[in-house]
Amino acid sequence: MQGLRTMTTMLSQEGEIVLPVPLREQLHLVPGDDFEVAVEDEETITLRRMSTPANRGLVDRLLARPAPFEVPPRGSMVQREQIKS
């Protein structure tokens, strides 16, 4: 992936490893993301994200629609009372 670089971090007293902010921002990591941790050897630990951001690719999918797509302005939806009558 373009733009990634080597960064350092350390293991806290609580056993946590903090990923540097530039890395979290570049990869769009947020609290609650799931990761798989694999021990390759005595010197190598691999961390792999198990989930992807919820809306990854959503804009591309919407733009690829065969028909124009418009998002109605807020408040333009029919009120429940209007539906009941």
C-alpha cells in the first residue's frame, strides 16, 4: 500500500500496543475494529484487520448505478401521521 512507512510503538504495562495516529488515519482504523494476531517467529508478529469499514466502496457503488441517484433533503419524508390517514 502506497504511503505506508515503518513506525515504532511499544507494549504498555497493560499489554496494549498503540498504533500510531498516522497509520490509523491512513487505514481508517477506528475503535472496535477486529484484528487477527499471528506469531510468525520470535521476532515477527502479524496484525491483520478482520473487518472492513462499514461504508468502504459505498460511494463507488452508488456512482456506478445505471440511473441517477439523488438523496432527498432531510425532512422531506412523509410523516407517519400522513401515512395513517
